[in-house]
Amino acid sequence: MKSTFFAALTALAAKEVTAHATFQQLWHGSSCARLPPSNSPVTNVGGRDFVCNAGTRGVTGKCPARAGGTVTIEMHQQTGDRSCSQEAIGGAHYGPVQVYLSKVPDASTADGTSTGWFKIFSNSWSKKAGGRVGDDDNWGSKDLNACCGKMDVKIPADIPAGDYLLRAESLALHAAGPSGGGQFYMTCYQITVTGGGNASPATVRFPGAYGARDGQVNIHAALASYTPPGPAVYSGGTTKVPGQGCSGCESTCKVGSSPSAIAPGGGGSSPAAGGGDAGGGDSGCAVQMYGQCGGNGYTGCTNCASGSCKAVSPPYYSQCA
């Protein structure tokens, strides 16, 4: 996460402590996110931790999503810190952002090792005019930073209804010159898809889909092309060219606005529905069950539509339960 790979070792150590990050929010509330125990990366692509991160287990909640609709993943350096005042993944940890789905019998208990995964989204690399080295180019991680950690991901319209694990992955390439130097940050979300069709996408397995050198490159030299790791994006998915700015929920959704995982016009509410960007204590707003209602830096609604606001990861995160 630095502009120059061969910076002094002491400077590298200082940056490494603060520049890691975690995918922690799906814009329907965070109860469906299997948050990793820390914001440290996974570097062993052949290990079990590479599926959904180290030590993560199923959680009770499942976020609803509509086939053909859009969910929005969100990454920040510290769990519970959703401020836009610092980069989502800082210190020049540039690289691709990709999202996979795995259809499972029960998203709250599946571990993702015995079911196949297919890629539904990739925001990788594009050449930036005037850029001399890869650090200067456009990357998916730079789009995350530009959009306050948020990235819109379309759920393919033709996949069957049912439970899925959604795996969001950011690959940091700042130290990826040697084999195994890539740093992967991933979180699995538990979702239930409604609508859809009967498509049967080809799948890969985690671990196994990536080799030690897949997707790794020296970004501190000039790049003529770049291929991210893993299979091609499923035909019903999305390949985004980085550097095109923020749109949709990426640009309009704000903490406390009761976001929805169902795209506007798709049978659900718009991302800003259900109370707007109301401040804490506003009697006109109400957070739905398992939605965020408090925590360090949180400025949104604190009233629960049902249940009460309870600390889940004090002092960083509280939710209605």
C-alpha cells in the first residue's frame, strides 16, 4: 500500500499496520456478513482460510437480494468505521476487486468448500493516460476508495432462487513481485435470492481456483495488460472498467439511510427509503431488524422498528435485535 515498493523497511512496517481493510457491509444491514477476526490479509491461496477468511463462521442473518437486482458491498480499514474521511483500503494497496457466488443449501451453515463458485463481478485494471507504472493506473481498489468503500454488484437475473454465499475479494498487489506476495482481503455474505431462472453457471472450487502466481504482477513497473485471477466472469455477471466514477448506491447511499439489497424498481425500496439520512434519535426513522443502529462514528438512525439497539462489537458496532 505504498507508491514505491522498495521504500524503507521501517516505513513499510508502519504502513502495514494501518492500511489493511475488511469488507464488512452489504447494503441491507450487516447481519449477513461473516466478519473476519481481523483486517489482516490471506496470502495462502491453497488454504481453507481462502474460502471465506480465517476463523469465520456462519451468522444468523441472511440478506435478501433479487435476481437482476443490485447489492452493494462495502469495505473499510477498521470494522465499524464507515467514515469517508480515509481511504477504504489505504496505503496504495492497488489491485482488482472481484465477487463470486456459491449456491448452498443453507447460507447460515455452509462453509463454501463443498460447493462450486462462479464469478459474477470483476473490476480489475485499465491503463490511465499519462501513467508511467501500474501504481498510476486505474484499479478496482481505487474505485472503492473513490466511492467511500462501496461498490455496486448486480445479481445475475437468470440464476435460480435460493441461498447463496456471496464472496467479495480485493487483491492487493503492492508486494506481489515474488510468488505468494499477493494479499487477499475477502468477506462472505449470506444472501437469499428471490426470482431468477434456471441457469447453471460453470463453477470452480475454493481453495483450488487460484495458483500462487495467478493475478500477481509487479505494479511498480509499466503494465501493458493485466489479467485478474480466477475464471471468466459469468455471462450474466458484470465486468466493470475501473476509473469511471461512482454511480447508484456507490454515490447516493449514506450510513443510516436504511439501504436495501433489492434494486429500485425490482420490487423493493430504493436505497434511500425508510427514513432517509436521519440523525440518531430522530423519531421519524426506524432501523429494520439486524440493521446498524449505533457504534463509533455512526450518525444514522438509532430507533429500531422492532427489538432494541444492542452492542454486537462494542464500541464499534450495534444493531437492532
